[in-house]
Amino acid sequence: MKLTLDEYAYLDSPIHRWDVKGKLIGLLAVIFAYAWVEDLRLIPGMLITTMILYFLSKLPLSFLLSRLTYPGLFILGIVALLPLTSGETILGQWGPFSLRQEGCLAVILIAGRFLAMFTTGLVLFGTHPFITTIKGMRSLGLSPILADMILLSYRYLFELGHQLTMMQRATQLRGFQPGKITRRNLQVYAALAGSLLVRSYQQAEEVYKAMQLRGYGTSVPEKDRFSLDRYSLVAMTLSLTIAISFVGLEIFV
């Protein structure tokens, strides 16, 4: 399995040329500002701002759609019943089901904020190599241990996915039929999960020992000095202005 989060990290765009430290500060501020918004009138502005940001990044639309599927289904499963259960103003009724205005507005708000935050986060982590992003976090004060844990988790999550795929193929070659829900199949799934857990623990031990043999933990690297070029400073200032504007509109309007 490939590390596809930074698949388009080497494109040439205004967002790619933005220094990772300034990008982390600016876009994280925008994401937190989006999370603050509760006024439906600000949702169109958030989505337009996000569309402009994604257009400037030159990331293909397929990159967004392919990664939006599973989180989108998860959010849909959470909010699907809100129009039928939340609120008192009934817009329409079909038998025992009632479509309620407050629930519909809540769905629009949640979906709008989710789409804006998810897309902005994808731009943040998809326009630089992942290791460069981690280095940027380190220069902003992230603990070296946390930085190493994030990087190793990201790296070996895909390795474990590859091992799970190989194990599933091996069971299918031995006659396992995954489409059926039976007691036997549940036992096989439990065995696969246990085997994967043991393998992941053993691999973690081996990786840690290999890192110790190479001197890991004997010294702590110094934190990089924070500095930004003029272009990155202007881009960070603009993004912070956008974030403050949304928070201000939410508070005063």
C-alpha cells in the first residue's frame, strides 16, 4: 500500500511554495475558525474560501473525492436521522416519519463545516511530504517523542494494511468465503485480528531495537529556529486574517 496522503506533494502551486511552518499556523487557524462557526449564513463563505484554497493548491478533484468517501459516509451515518428526530417545526410528514426544519438546518451546518475543515486539512497535509510536515511541527515545538510516534504510526499503518491484505488472500486461497456471516467466519476474523495484533507488536519491538542499535534516544536534536520568507509570511497573515474574520462574524453578526 502506498503512502498516498502526500501523493501530489511535489506539484508547483502557490500552496506548495508556502513554507510548511507558516502553512501549519495559518491553515490550522482557519480549521479552528471553521469549527467555531455556528451561523448558517457563514457556511457559503466558508465553502467558497475552501474552494479557492483547493483550486490554488492544484490538487486534482479525484484526490479529494477518493479520500472523502469513508469520512463522508461516517458523517452521513451520524446526521442521517437528524431531519426526522430533531426540532419541532414540521416541514412534511409521510406516515410515521416527519421532516423537521431544525434537523435539516443542523445537517446543513454539520455537513458544511465538515466539508470545509476536511478539505482544508487535505490541502494542509497533501501539499508537502509528510516527513516535511512533521519537521515543521517539530520546529513549532512539538515533542520529539510525539513527532517520532506520528511518523512511525503513519509509516507502519500502511505496512499493517499490507500484511492484512496478504492474510486475507491466504485465507481465501484456503477456501474462506468472506461474504458469509457465519460462526466459522467470525472465528476466522477473530483469528486474523489476533494474528495481526501479535505481528504488529513483534514488529514494533524489532523496529525499536533496530533504532536503539543506531543510536536512537542518546541525544535530542535541537529545535529549528523559526523563520519565514516574505511570501510565506504574507500567506500566513492572510490566512490568519480569514480565520479571525470568520470568528468575528460569528461573534458579532
